[in-house]
Amino acid sequence: MTTVYLIVGLPGAGKTTRAKELEVSESALRLTPDDWQMAVFDTDGPTRWRSKERADQRDRIEGKLVEVGMRAAELGLDVVLDFGLWSRDERSALRWIAAARGLRAQVVYLPVAFEEQRSRVADRYESQPGQFHLSEDELRRWHGPFQAPDEEELHGGDIPAVSAGYATWAHWAAERWPSWPNS
Ligand SMILES: Nc1ncnc2c1ncn2[C@@H]1O[C@H](COP(=O)(O)OP(=O)(O)O)[C@@H](O)[C@H]1O
Ligand SMILES: [Mg+2]
């Protein structure tokens, strides 16, 4: 069965590193929105990613990557969505969208402790041109909103019911990722 890997973790957790491993070991298509954002908005300074405009454009990039990723998986390629996916709802939506297409979704969680994260992100910022600047305070604070996947998610258990107000997870996804065509 074709697999869509959902890579989950905070910045510096090692998501892209793992995604690149899967790209090789599973002959998978790796979709890393950071790469697209840096390529499209290549004149951005290191802090421009924080603007509302850029955050909205980022969501639109992700929506198109969900579209192309799900299509590629339908065509038989394993796909790696190297997104971060901090919220359980995002993961539920993508698991639901995959299941609706007869695809297997596999949540891959990379936990990281703050001190390790801080040193990795600092090293990466120094060594890789074009990286987004992330402050120590941001890195610390983001452990709050981040929702680690539970055992149920990690083992492909039942997908939770969609939040009130949405007919299906596809409707929820169309709001979260406005460029996703939901068809
Ligand atoms: N398991 C690991 N142990 C040590 N360093 C790692 C590990 N995984 C990734 N790194 C390093 O940490 C930095 C961040 O990794 P990266 O994969 O870019 O994280 P993310 O995509 O989650 O932000 C990179 O410089 C990478 O080489
Ligand atoms: Mg990354």
C-alpha cells in the first residue's frame, strides 16, 4: 500500500534529515515547504517569514504540496510531507484525506529537547545560507502550542471526529490550507 509519511516535530527536531532518509530508503517524493518558501521568496531577509503575508503564503504553498503529494501517492509513489504538523487536527485531516484515497498515512514523530534544539538551530543558521531566523525565546515558547502525537496516532488508530462546524476533515483542510482544492 502506498504510504504518505507525515513528519511531525518542532524546528531542529530533525524532520528534514529524516525526510531525506525516507526519500532514499523508500524511493519517496519529499515535499519540504521550507525549501519552496526559500526558493520562491529568495529575497526575504531572515525574519520576513514572521509577517502575516508570508505566513498566509506559506499556508498556500502547503496546500499545493498536499494536493501534489496526495496525487503522486494515488499514482503509486510514497510521499513524505515534511511539514512539522504541530496540531493533532492537521494530522487528523491529512490522515483522513489519505484514507479517503485508499492511502496509508504514517505519522513520524521526532521529539527534541529544548537545549538540543537550540544548539542545532544555531548551528544550522550559521552553516546554511537563507535559513529563517528563530529566536531562543520562540523556540522555547513553541513547546507550548506543539501537540505531540499520542500512541493512537503513531500506530494509525481511529481518526478523531472532525470539529463541530465542519462536514468532513476535507472541509477543515480547505480552511487550514486555502489553496487545497478539496476535490
Ligand atoms: N538526530 C540528530 N542528531 C544530531 N543532529 C541532528 C539530528 N537530526 C538532525 N540534526 C541536525 O540538526 C539540524 C536540524 O535538523 P533538520 O533536519 O534541519 O531539522 P528540522 O527539519 O526538524 O528543522 C541540522 O543541522 C541537522 O544536521
Ligand atoms: Mg526542516
